[in-house]
Amino acid sequence: MRNLSKHLFCLVLLTLLAMPAAAQRLVQSINSNWLFRKDSTALPPGQAAAAAGWEKISLPHTWNATDVLDDEPGYYRGVGWYKKTLYVPADWQHRAVSLRFEGANQEAEVYVNGQLAGRHAGGYTAFSFSISKFLKFSSNAPASAEVLIKLTNRYNPAIPPLTADFTFYGGIYRDVYLVAADAVHFDLDNYASSGVFTTTPAVSAEAAQVAVAGGLTNESAQAQRLVVQAQLLDQAGQLVGQQQTSFSLKAGEKRAFRLALPRLKQPHLWAPSDPYLYRVVTSVRAVGSKTGPPLDAVSSPVGMRWFRFDAANGFFLNGQPLKLIGTNRHQDYPGRGNALPDALAERDVQLLKEMGGNFLRVSHYPQDPAVLAACDRLGILASVEIPVVNAITDSPAFFQTCRTMQTELIRQNFNHPSVVIWAYMNEVLLRLPPGIKRDNDPGRAYLRRVQALASQLDSLTRREDPARTTMLVCHGDFNLYQQAGLLAIPQVIGWNLYPGWYSGDLQGFPNFLDRHHKELPDKPLLVTEYGADCDERLHSFSPKRFDKTMEYANRYHEFYLKAILERPFVAGSTVWNLAEFNSETRQEAVPHINNKSLLTGDRRPKDAYFLYQATLLKTPFLRIGSRGWALRAGLAAGPDSLFCRQPVDVYTNQPAVQLLLNGRNLGTHAATAGVAHFSVPFGNGLNQLRAQAAGQPVEDVANIEFQLLPTLLKSSQLPFTELNVSLGDERTFTDDKLHQVWVPEQAYAPGGWGYVGGHPYKMPGDRLPYGSDRNILGTDYDAVFETQRLGLSQFRLDVPDGEYEVTLHFAELEAVPAAEQLAYNLAGEKAAAGPATAPSRAFAVRVNGLAALPSLSAATYLRPLQAVSFKVPVSARSGQGVVVDFQSQTGEAFLNGIQVKRMF
């Protein structure tokens, strides 16, 4: 690969050397063959370049791809250095040469040949620095230049985001380009934009007006007579309109220009159902030069569309009502952090399109240019924002950084027809600073400063782009945002609402929407976030709020989607989130991951994704739910039964569905709100489900392997082989890697299995129905170790005589340090406090009378939030089965999980 990269580089270099000096702007990525080192001592550039310990890497790159997933709290937020040698063609010495970074998190210093080329603050917008004056050319040989970049992702109170429910990865995690332009060129120093801005001042079905504006720079040593031309081309490349202007530029002069192209009759309109793109090519030539390449040229996509938001009737595109339905997106991927190739960014937009979505909230920061380019092509409307999240710093430096970021956001993404909203704050009152309350003097002063910043950003946005809409996004504290005066500032209010998850019950969601419409009848609204944690391994047939099961997430989305669709004043909604993403501070059943999402981290669909497809797609659609739940288990329906009934949902946009099990017809059920419900009698082993829609050539097949557990363990028809039980739990946990299913606990009954005595562990407060939400160290099976039964006296299994292996799992959940109150806890509940040292707890465990674990205590194995497991061989003799006795010495004995496997 290294030899191939060098070969490609040489080919590119030879091509560039062969180009005439008058060629237009040249752009090449320089992602290969970089060196990287972490250095928390932040050496001066000269010492850093000479230091040892450099690692060979290619861009995009982050230094946090792995440490955000380990059990050690926190991740590296410090200094990283990058360096690379550039070889610049000799005929570039009269060109304007610059380096352009699509994104580097978050404070960058760029040095070329030991000299500072520039600094940039902010991790999510592009930046560009001229490097011409640092290049040293001799005769006709290429100039070599050492590029050295100092980067840090440290906390800086002057740079948003300050805190957030996502990870602030460090690194040069997007592409870097070397740009060479003629001495006469469009503005390269305009907040890293293209320097050319295309607008559609008037669009209708009958005619469209296109205008082009920008700046032109003459860096040559003499005056130039120039012609600027804009050509409008259709999708086939045919010229459909052009305009030009000519003027003279003095040496060193910069001048603005604007061209209004002739009206285009009967334009082909851009819409999600037909994302037709024109393009405008804007070029500059010397007067009298009509052949050969232009001095500079910029090509921009153009979508002919118009839109408006209406407080009573929602969103309108091209004069027609359109409910905006889509998702939010974060920019990371398992194993890669945020350092993604363009193909993965584009794939996310494609998955949103395949869902039937038409709207993407690019949250909570500008993302790779490939995202909006894909939105343009695929017909996805977009909202983009800067990362002012959770809180602000009341300082001139923070305010100035925000204004600069908003300007960069708009100018860099101006030429994307998919963008309809510029946003600038998200849940900015979620966590007030220490000592500040909404009803004290410091609090009121703080709210006034937040309002001042919002007003500045909104005014700046309207000046930069009066044709698009401004939005401020709030969490569900209506009174606080109203008190702060924030609801009156933007053109659209976005609400992040989680009733039925972080707080309250599901009915709180439609109640909130109706309150907004009643109290703010002239203010359009979007539901910018909603979702429920969904661990695809967890299932329950009696789902509860905060149990993190697939089934509760399904119920949640069905309820929310219905409320959104039946209210015309709701302009639209974006699910939180398209795919699972990293949030290092999270604990939960999957530590460091926010799994409120429609897709897994590796982009496999969850059931809710099928729900949206069934609701939104126009072409016939049918899909059997719980695709990831291909390994199931359950108790037989009775002692003599060889089946277990479990529910199965089928998602479809057809009126009715027929379901077959191993060829046997289970009946035809009507679909309500996109879902048909079935009760399926699964047998032991392989079960094939086939769903068919009446009158349509659409069907789906799912193969389910079912582990049927005997009701009576000495059943001759269904011999006992193994059992995995999660204590204190009401959910099923499926482990595809080990091909095991953990079933929820049950009380012991003669002939069967279960616990004797005790009670499930429950954290203080009302948020969790049972168990803990803390990260359990030393295991990947946090969901099993986060629940336990306290005070039990036995666990019994009336298995046949034989040899067995019993594995006992423990984790101390009560004697744990207090957890940090994390920003995403929107219910405002304080984290459960616990003593920093373990309480007095000691107990022994005997298995069939043998002292398997004579002493379990904090002094031995029971460390706070630490998984510990013990495997014990045991013989069942004389019909006694397997009996695990818990003998308390101090405090309550407990058990988190038990596995019993028959050996022979």
C-alpha cells in the first residue's frame, strides 16, 4: 500500500508539473504519509519536529478511536502533533498556494518550514492558510516544505462545545488539501469558502432567477483586465443561461462582483421526490482570452426550489405541504471514531433516504462536506448548526468564537440547495453554571447574556443569508426558555422532547406540542430530538420506561410518530439518532454509547427503522421485525408442550399481512399504523417465518433459532442442556457471540428452577424500573451485571442426576461512589449517591452442600462496580438437583447471574 501511495503521488506530481502555468485552480488531497505523535508536554515546534516516537498514519485520523471505549474514565484531551513533507512543483512559485483543512479538533497551529502559517479555533468547520511566502524554490526543482501541525482537543472555555453528550475526538479527522490558484483568483480568504455564492432570488413553477456573487483577487504584480462569467448548466450539461461582466483590477486589489443570470423559464424543480440539480460554473479570464483554461473557476450545485414555514400548517416546499421527517446524525463509527472516509458519511444519508426520510438535522456541528453533497443529490432537506451546546461562557472571547463559527458555517455551506435552516444553539439552558439559578440575580443576569448571544447569532445569520430560516433548539423546559426571552428570537423553534423516557409518561409529548401551539401560535416548531435507549440484545414482553429494550423503544416511536403526523402545525421531526454514537461519559447497559437510534453503530436496522419505512415509503414495503433477534429462548407453554408463544411484529405499508411458520399458516392480520401483530408458537430449533402481503409481490423471510426451555427440568421430551438466568431482571438478553440467551429470573416452583427469597436491586429514584445504570468494569456484559437479586437464600434447579457446570456472577451495585450528574439526564434527577467505601457485606455460597465460595466480601472479591465470576463443577445425585445456598454473614447476599450447563 505504501508503494502504491508513492506511485500515485508521483503520477499526480508529474501531471501537475506538465500543466501550463495559466491553468485554473488545482486541488489535491494530501492525506497519505503523515507522521503523528501525542505529546502532553506541548513542545515548541522546533523541538516537536525533532522529537522521537512518531507513528506513521494517514488521514483522516483521530487519537481517540480506542480510549473512549475502555473502562478507564475519561479520554486523552491534550496535544497531538502531525507532520508531513510536501513537494511543490517549481511552476507553482507564481501561484497562490494554500493548505485547506476540512476539520481538525479543535485548536490548530499550522507551521510551514518552521514558520507559523496560521491558527484556527473550533473543531468542526474548515480553515485555510496561505503558504506561498513560506515556500523556497530554486531553479526548476520542486520545493520541499515541512508542514507541522500542533493540535489540541483540550477543554477551552472560549470554544464551544463546552460539554455535550458526545465525544470530543482529537485529531485531523477530515481531508486536507493543497490548493494552487492563479495569481488572479476568486477569494480564497473568505472563511475557507469557495469565494463564490449562488442564490435563487425568485423561483416558481414558471420561472427561476439565479444570481452569483463573490470576490475576486489580483495577487499579481500588475493590473489585470478581466471577464467574470457565470454559466448555468442543466443536469445533462447543456447551457441554459449565462451572464458576464468585465472590469480591471489593480495589483493587489480585491473586488466584489454580482451577476444576475437571465430568467430560466419552466425550471425543473428540486424536491425530495425528484432532486434535480443544475450547476453554475463561475470563471474568470483575461480580457481577450477565449481559449484554454480560465484563470480560476468554481462549480456550484443549484436546486430550483422555494420553501416556507407556517406556524399553523407546517412546512411548504414549492408551494406544497411537506411533513419533514428524518433523523439527527453524529459523525462517528465503531472502531474509527470520527475519522471517517467520505463513503461512510454518504452511506448514512443513503440509509436515511431508504428509510423514507426527507430531512436531516446535522447535529450538533457542521460535518464533512460529503454529507450535504449527498443531501443535495438524494433529495434530503437539511438543518445545520454550530456546537453551542448545554451552556455558554459569558466572555467576549466565547461570543466572538461563536460569531466566527456561525459565519464559517454559513459561507462554507452556502451553495447547498438542501440546506433550509441555519441553527446556532442546542439546549443551551440544560445545565446552568454552578451557583446560578433561574430565580436569583446571577441567574437572571446569565439568562440575559444567553439572550444577547442568541440575538447576535440570529441577526448575523439573517444578514449572511436572508433566504434561509433561523432556528434555536431548546430542551423541554418551556418556562425557562420563555423567561430567558429565547423563544421570540429565531424564526423556528426546535424542541428536544423526551416525555416517557427521561421524564414523565408518553402523554406528556402531545401535551407539550399542544401547549406550544396554544401559547406561541405564530411560531413554527420542529421536534428536533426524541428517542429511547435501545440495546438490540435486550427484549421484554412487558416493556417499561428506561428498561432499554427493543420493545419499549418500538412503543415509544409508535406513540411519538402518531402524535407528530396528526398535528399539521408540527412542521416535522428528527429522531435522535440515525445510528448509535460514542459518548464517553455514558455508562448504561452499553457503556460509552448513546443507543437512542434507528440503526446500530455498524448501521444495522432496529425495529423502529422498519416502522418509519412502513409509514413513509410509497413503494410496497414489508419486513419482519426484530431482525437482530434471530436467537431466542423461552419456557415451553406447559409440561407436555413443545412450543413457546412469543409476539412477532411485521412492519408494512400494506393493509394486511399473512404469516407462515415453517409453512403453516398462522393467519392474516390487519396492519395498524404500519404494524401487524402476531403470536407465534416457536418450537425448539430452527423456525422459519415467512410474511406475505395480500395482493402484492412483497414478502420477507426470517430464520429464528429457538431454545425451548422445559417447564419441568426432568422432562423426557425436552431434556435439560443449559440455562442462563439474569437475576433481578425482567428482560431477555441475547448474546450472539457466545450463542447464549439469558432469560429473566423467576421464583422457584417444584420440578422447575428459580430463586428462593429476596428482592430485585433498584437504584434510588424513579427513573430506572430495576437495576443500575452504572458502568460495570471488567466485562462486556454490563446489562447482566447491572441487575441482581438481594437477600435471596437459594437458587434451585430440579435437574436430573448428572454432572453440571455452574457459573455464578457477581457485581457490587450498592456500595459504589456517587456518579457524576451527566448532562443528558434531562429529568434533572440527581445521580444516586453511595458511600465511597463498601458497606459491611459478607456471605458464603454453597453448591449442593459444598463450600464453593466460603467468603465473599469487599475485602475479597466484591469490589464496587467490578464484575467477578466463578465456575464450579457440581454433581447432582439422588434426585437432589442443583441447590445453590446463600449464607449471609453480614448484610444481604446477592446474585447477578447464574449459568448451569449439563456436561454429561
